[in-house]
Amino acid sequence: MKSQALHGHLDALLLSVLEGGALHGYAIIEALKSRSGGTLNLPTGTIYPALRRLERAGYVESEWSTVNGRERRTYRLTAPGHRALAGERASWQELSSTVGRFLGTEPPPAAAT
């Protein structure tokens, strides 16, 4: 899936992945890939700018650590991030319900004459 298809939803997906606990960048990318069954195989050039944007917004915090001699940044959800995720979920439910009325498998209702 191309990152353009996720426009407007990537932040919510990242917040959701971080809801399970702190992760470093590569682990976030792997979690997206795993939870999507391989459909979301997004490059670092898509993920890291979004994580920085979420950090500037106060939804995510990060810290540097050294693991096996390698520096890596670990991200975690903040309290405002948890609230933002709840709002994103509510918005997604409304959007998917509305779009489903048009693109779902049910035929549209007959037009009134």
C-alpha cells in the first residue's frame, strides 16, 4: 500500500502502535507491517517525519538509548497522545460507517419516486 493512500490516517496508525508500549523506530515499522499482514510496508522516510510531527504536537515523547553499541530513539505515547488516539478512533468509526454506505457490499436503497 502506498503512503499516499494513508494520507490523514498515518498519525492514528502510529499512535495505535505505540499504545502497546514504547518502541524504537524500526520496531514501529515492523509492527505496522505485522499488524497489517504485510500491506503496510512503509519506508523510514514516511515514518520518521510523522513521528517527529507527533512529538512536536505533544502526542509522543522520545528518548535516545544505546543498545548493543548502537544508538536508537524510542518513542512512547503521552497522555495527550492517548486522548488524541481516542478521538482518531471515534472519527475513523464515523468515516468508515459513512463511506461504507457507499462502498460497502450492500446495494444502495431504492430512490424514492
